[in-house]
Amino acid sequence: MMVSVNLSTVSVGAFALLAVFALVYWRQWRQDSTRIEFALLSAATAAGSAGAFLSIFSSGDFGLITVGLAQTLMLLSATVMWQALRAFDHRSLNLKHAVAGPLFFFLLTASAPFLQDDVNARFQLGMLVGAIYTALAARELMVSETEERLINRPFTYKWFGLMSALLVLSGIAAFVWPLGTSDVVAASQPLWFSGIVLAMFLHAVIAPVSMFLLVRDRLLVEHNWAAATDMLTGLANRGTFLDLLQTLSMKIRGEGAFLYVDVDHVKRINDRFGHSGGDHVLKTCAELIQRELPEHALLGRLAGAEFAAYVPFCKVEEAETLGNIIRDSVAQQMFFLGDEMVEVTVSVGVAHGAVQVTPDELLKRADAALHTAKVRGRNSVVVWHEGESPSFA
């Protein structure tokens, strides 16, 4: 079965599309030079565009520039795309391995007469190298799926995996239905060859677009994360903490304890050592509190020096013990500000409630206990007891 595909038209289209993507990613990298993946994506699409441009002038016979270099640049595009994905997922680059495949292909086709004379052997070698690097790109995306879930990641690694499989199959097809020299440039080719040409054209569009969508997905995640967390400590901010507290308390419907922790005299530290000193103290205290709490506890920063923790299925005695452990941990920590060692303490208010106690009521009780701890001289743990009024009167 024969179908008609105009390879020159496909090459022109791929050249134009990839050139546009190269410029787009170059501009993105110029705006944010810390995102090395943009520079690599620009290089990958530029290499693919140059390869497509050179292939337009192929006459059918082997030409070192129009065939050898053109195919090498297309392979280089795939290898640099793989490195761009590694950079995107904050992994180290391996440019030597990326260059090795295309360089091997170019040197072999330039020096081996049988590859110059046999279009099928050259095609199979190119498909094998391309399939390897495309599979590496798919694997990169799959491995990172467990670390960071992005909306468009599954589609992207499935597409790269599909392309790798198609490249392998096309290499096998060249054994069963070999290409003639004219088949590569004429308007009529075997069905499998027309299919792989169209698939590669689609890949030239889908691969850079998918990367653009992945970048957008990550920016959205980072924006949502920034809106939900405290920038200094990385803990949940007040709004997020209270929302999670409401959800968690409704789900567990059991005993839970609330610990309200306030770092004592932070204003004095800020006045004496500057806000950088106070920030260091707050960040260190947040780390100490998080270290002492159970893994299933919910922790957030509610205000300047105030931290709150909700521990599900925690009895009041256990909560009081936790409060004292946190207080002791902070008191024993050595805080070096400037050339001085500064003593830092915390006050802790503890409240306990069962299913009938709302999160708002629990917070008020713990806040009242914290207020009592401050009035009594700070550096202490106070437990709110049933029958007390959750107020500061």
C-alpha cells in the first residue's frame, strides 16, 4: 500500500515550528537566566530546526551536510531535550552522554561507506540512537512523577515512550519492507515510513509544547505553595493551617490536642540584633518544634512569633508532655547572634478536646492557656482545664 507524503513540505513545517519554539525558549531564558532548562530547550529546538532545514536540500544520495549533519542535528535535539528534562527536575546534567550518541552517528556515517550507500542501515542506526534518548527522556519524567506530580507529566512521558517505541518499530520495519534510495525523497513511500515521518513531525510540535505546559504547571504549583505557606519557616500559614485543622478535625472525630507556642521576647531580639536575628530564632524554633512533634501532627505559623500544632488522638497528659519537650528543646538550643550566645525560651498553651469541641473553641482554649503562661512569667507550659473560661478576663 502506498501513500503520498511531501517530505519537503514536512521539513519546511518542522523547521518553522521548531525555530519559533527556539526563540520562545531563548526569550524565557533571557528573562530568567537561572532556569537552565529554558536554555537547553532553546538549544534542542534550534538543533532540530537546523536539521529540518538541511534535510530540505537532500537530493536522495548521501550528502555529508544535507543527510549526515541533518540527521545528526535531529538526534542532538533529542539528546539535549533529555538533558533539559533533567535540568527541569533539578538533576545534574550529563552533557558528555548527550553528545556521545549524535557524535558517534555522525562520525560513523561520515567514515563508513556502507552507511553512505545503504539508506536502510543509516535509517536503522538513526532510529536506534533516537529511540534510546527518547526513552531516557520518558524515563526521566516517570521517575520524577513520584517526587512531583504535575498535571501534564503523565501525558508527556507516555508520549515520549510511545515515540521511542515507534522509532524502534520503524527500524524493524526497514528490515521487512526496505526503503529504496528514492523512497526517502519521493512523494510515494511505504505506509510505515509515511507514518513515522508524520509521527516525528507531531513530536516536533508536542515535545516543546509539553515542556512549556510542564513549566506552567510547576509555576502554578509554586504559586499555590507560596500562597499556602509561611515564607520564612516553610510551615503552613494561618489561613492554610486553620483550613487543614477544620478538615482534619472533621475526619478523625476523636481526641486531639492543640498546642499554642509563642517565642518569648522576640521584639527584644529584633531590637538588639535586627530582624535577621529574629528571623533566625523563629526559623530555628520552627525546626525544633517540628522535630519534637509526631509525624502525623499538623503544624503552622499563625502570627509573628506564634506557632500552633494539632496532634490527633493525643490525650491531655501526652500533650502536656509534648509541650514540655518543646519548651526544653528550645531552652537547651544554643542561639548565636552576632558574637553572642542568646538564651531563647517559649511559652506553651495546651488544650484538649473530643468530637464535640470545635476547632475554633480548641484554639481559643489553647490561646487562653498561652496567655496564662505569659502572665506567669513565660518559659512555661499551661494546660487549659475543663470548666475554665476561654478568655483573658
